[in-house]
Amino acid sequence: MKRNRIIMVVILAVACSLAAGSAFAQKKAKSEEEIGIRHETLYDETKAMPAHGEYGKAEPGKSKLLGRAFENSPPLIPHDLTGMLPIVETNNACLNCHMPEQAEALGQGLREQPAADPP
């Protein structure tokens, strides 16, 4: 009698497990386009262009300083860059105002070029 009861409990447990498993198995799997944040194919980057921020339209010296995006991040440029690009080692228009001597002489609250990090 006790043995029959144990067998019935085991059979009932197996039946319940199979029923629950088949219910989960019938759920449709998500496609690669449905997973993730973008909800599009992960193999084609032409549609997934990053959103670029726009620089301020104020002329240099007339704009307000922008806060850093995170601690130790590079400063954001708050003014228009027309005529200042590309910024390369041999031609860097930023240094005309942002070297410490010029920033102090212009006295417009300009952010100085940061000192090099210590070794």
C-alpha cells in the first residue's frame, strides 16, 4: 500500500514536470532583432549610428563652461569650432587662447590647458 502511494506520487510529479516543461517549450524564442537595446540586427552597423552631440553655437569667449560628463573626463568644448578644425599637433588653434599665459591675459574665465599628469 505504501509502495503504491510512493509510485503514484512519483508518477504525478513526473507528469506535472512534463506538463510545465511543454508549456515553456511552446513559448516562441526571441529573434536576434528582438534582444538587446537596439531591437535591430546586430550584424549591420549602418543603421546604428551613435548620436553625436552638437557643439555650442556661441563664439569662443562668449560661451558658458560645461560640466564634465564624469570624473576625470576630458572637458567638453562649449563654443563653435568653425575654422579651428582639424586639431593636429602642427596646427592647434585652441592653444591661441588656452595656454596658461593667454588664458590669464584674456581674463575671460577661460579654462587653461591642464598640466600633464605626473609619472
